[in-house]
Amino acid sequence: MRTVAGTMPDVIPPRVLVVEDEQDIAGLIKHALERSGDASVEIVGRGDEALRAIAGRPPDLVILDLNIPVLSGDEVCRILRQRVETRQLPIIMLTARTSESDRVAGLDLGADDYVTKPFSLRELGARVRAVLRRRKQLVDVGRQPTYQGKHLVADFDAVSIAVDENPVRLTRREFELLRFLVENRNRVLSRDRLLERVWGYDRFIETRSVDVHVGRLRAKLGPAGQQIETVIGLGYRFNE
């Protein structure tokens, strides 16, 4: 990176891919994020174009409209979450679907956030910053990439989980939940804390969603699932 004596080097902003077929909306998002310095923005208008763009050079975050041609946003999200190399790629869904069931379905599919149209460009910028900030916290130096216990072996960098040498397939949310529990092992984590760090703050998600995901995670982990303890009235703890 070229610098001038006496000055600080330029900071490269995060790369955001906007997948939106309404060009006026896409252009407004690009203008707002680049003007604020939050991101550099690339735009594509179809689901298949999004997958090609991400495969060629993965961005730091995807803003994904659900109602797009060729492949829907739901399908694009599903494909990205199935691929190891994009399983952890942050995604903000952008859509005119406003019902609670739609929001819950989108978040359970693997979205990090869900923004409904019409929306505030200022709020969208804040949500972009929040998602990127949470992502950075997950990859900061000091995060332990591996864990090995009596039954469980987890390589979080390689997205590889095994129990008694048998591979275990987790959803993205279950994976992030396990990682945060393991990183904070022997500590009690409240449901609100888990929602904040694994789901990201969203007023539409209730604490019971944590209980459901913990139950599914325990079942998939078999004997290792017993390490996840319910602390009545407080939350959950991963015991070592």
C-alpha cells in the first residue's frame, strides 16, 4: 500500500455485495455506504450473478434482496450456507416481506439481519456496521480455533465438528452457538447474551429460540451434548 511520508496509510473499507434488481434502490444503498465510508459496494441484480461474484471474490458482507430473478434470495442464502467457504459470510436480507413468520424464516435460514422495505438508509448503514463489527469480534486474535474433549473435537477455523470421530453436520446458527459456548466454557451465559452474540440484536427474536437451538445442538452432539448444562433461571454453560 503506497503511503506519503508523515501520513497514515489509507484504510481499505469492507467490501459489500448488494444483490438487488431494482437499480434505483441498489444505487441509493451504494451511494449511502460509500459516502459514509462504511464500505465499497458492488451491485448485481440476479441470484446466479450473486453466486458467481461471491465465488470469484467473496465480499465481507452481502445485502440480499429476496425477490430477485433466476434464483431467489432465499435460495442464494441456502446455497451460501451449505458451502464451507461461505458458511460464515455475513448476510443482511432486504425485502418487502414484513410478517413475523417471514422474518423468523429468514433468520433461521442463516441471515445475520433482516431489513424490511421501505427502509432508512441511515438505519441500514448502522446495521451494516453492527454485522461487520460482530463478524470482526469472531475472528479477532485470541479466539481459540480448536477444541478437543473426551467426545467432542471441534476445529472452528475449518468448520469441522466430530463426536467420537464421527462428523457432525450443524447449521450455521448451531455452529456459532457451539463456538461461543466453547469459547466461554465453564461460564454461565444468559439467553440474552447468547442472542446478542450469536443471533445479533433483533427485537423480533425471543429467548425461546435459544432453548430450541440448544436442544437441537445437544441432540446432534450425542454424548458431547451433555457438556451443555442448563443453569435454571440463568442460562447455559459448556462444562469442561
